Amino acid sequence: MQLVDAPVGVHSAWPLRDPAAWSGVIAPMVRAIESVCEPELLEVPPVGDALVDRARARLSPRTVLPSHSRATAQRRSAALGRVLAASPTRALVSLASSTDLVLDPGRPTVQVTDATFDAVSALYPLYADLSASSRRQGRWVERRAALHTHHYLVASVWARDSLVGDIGVPPFRVTVAPFGPAITPKGPRPPRAPGDVLRLLLVARDWERKNGAAALRVLSLLRHLRPVELTIVGDAPAELPPGARAVGPLDAAQLSRLYAHSDLLLEPSRANASGVVITDALTHGLPVLAVDAGGVSTLVRHGVGGWLVDPGQVEGQMLARLVRLSPQRLAQVSASAAEDAARRLSWKAWAQQLAAVTLPGAGAAT
């Protein structure tokens, strides 16, 4: 039985209609689901962290993640179970909520995620100081949720490989379905016309993880070789080198205009799971020069949507690429980036992947 043939419930630890939730993809994800079925949106009352996890977070000298701890995850799962007990749904789509699935939800479940705990804890700086207890409990939560997940829709090959290699999920239970954009162009996309000055863009809501210092070093070297300017959205240091300007946080409309009027998005990030900024840029026809880390290679097809550089040679390879990049080549890749994104990185394509998921007994009474 295909998922969309059954009464489907949709749940997330994030607010389902909040346009900013989970980097702005939860709301369009819900709309995509609604385009292929008529789901029941399950609103689970907020659940506080368990007392033991709050105490651990307060007393531990190292980082503790209460939401990925056993006691709190069980509380959250029990709250979801109470909502499901009153719901006629016979299948569940869980968005970014592995912590709510450690108890059996009692119906076939599709889990939508962009990474596993194992993958992000090995890549993201946030997890570098994680306590040993939190690391063990986070892995326990991931594996318990996997026991209650019949199929996964994941944002990248990187996430799939971690599910299969680290968690032991059979490959046939995992579908790679890249997310669509959080920000889309308003109206027809104007032809991109790169000029003599190379206009680079860096979107850095987390300066350290985004490796913003590497972007500044590349700019400082590049400006001696060709005319270039760098616009920084979000976090930025107070002192910037010549050619760089910081514009602070922007709303979706303002960022969309920058995507449309820049020549290239720089993504020197040390860690990247679903890469929403990358998908937004490609949807606007903005080529991307990115570090091949995490899920990035699923989004950026080298030479089509932009270019990838090795994690160990970020500055050298970026500089070499930027020195010889011509306006003509930028215009070509801009067109191919937009075409590729429209075909692969859209919510329509994502919804079609979801609609094809088959679950055991999803149409049978529970």
C-alpha cells in the first residue's frame, strides 16, 4: 500500500506552519505533502525536558543535549502517542523528529531527516565538546527511532550512507530526496549578467561553522588578482578587509534580491547537512562554490550548479577557481544551475518521492 493511499498524519518537533521552522523548510514541506494527499496535521503539546536531563545540562562541564537524551525523548514520544491514540490516521510522516519516535507510534512511519546523530556529531563543531553520556544517549535515541521507522526520506547521499553504515538501516528502506528551497524567486528570473567586478555572496548565520574566516582570506588574496567584492549576510566580525561589506540579517525578500544580483555563492562551510542556503541559491540561478562536506555533493553537481572543493584545500582551490572564472562561464553555469534545481531540488520532486513510498499495512485498520 502506498503511503498516500492511507489516512496520513504529519508530525514535527517544529511548528508545522512556521515559515522559519527548521531553516524555513517545514512549512513548504507540509504544503508539498498536502499536494499529494490530505493529511491530518498533528499538533503535539509542548513537552519540557525531563528533570534528570535538565540537571545534567546544568551540572555537566561539557555539552549536554537534553532533547537527544533518553528520558526527554521518552516524554516526547509519549506525548506524540497520546495524540495518535485519538487520531484515525493509519500512517505517520515525521519531520525532523527522531527524538519523538523512541516509543512505537503504532502505525507505519516515514521519517524525514537531513542527517543522523552519528553523522552530525562527527562533523558539526557543536558536538565537539559533547559529554560521553550525551553521545551514548544520542546514539541510543537514533537507533530506537530507527526500530520504529519503516522508511526514510533523506536529504542527501551522505545522510543515507550514515543510516546504512552507522545505524544498520537496510538500503531499500531509504530514499534520497533532496529538499526544495526555503526562498524562491518572485516572478520570472532575469538573465544573469556578470560584469567586470566579481560579486561574491556569503550567507553566514553561524560564522565558525560557515568558516567565514576562510572566505575573508580568499577575498584578501583574490582582490590583488581581479576586481572583486564580498557581501556577507548574517554573522560577521567587526573588522573586515577591503572589498568586504556586512549587511547583517536579512528577510526572505531581501535575501532573494541578493541571490538575484550576485555572481557566486561562497560556501566554505566545515559542516553542511541539508544546505538550504545552497538550494535557495541554485533555485535563483546563482552558482555555488562549496566545500564538499556533508550533504553538499547531492545538491551541487560539479560543473552544473557550481563547483566543489576538497575540505583539506579550501582556500587554495577556491582561489584557483575564482581567479580564472570568466563572466561567460558564470552565465553558463547560472543557467544550468537554475535548470538543474528546477528538475531535482523542488518541492514537487520531493513530494513525488514521498508519494512513491510503500508501507506495510498502511491501509489496514490498526
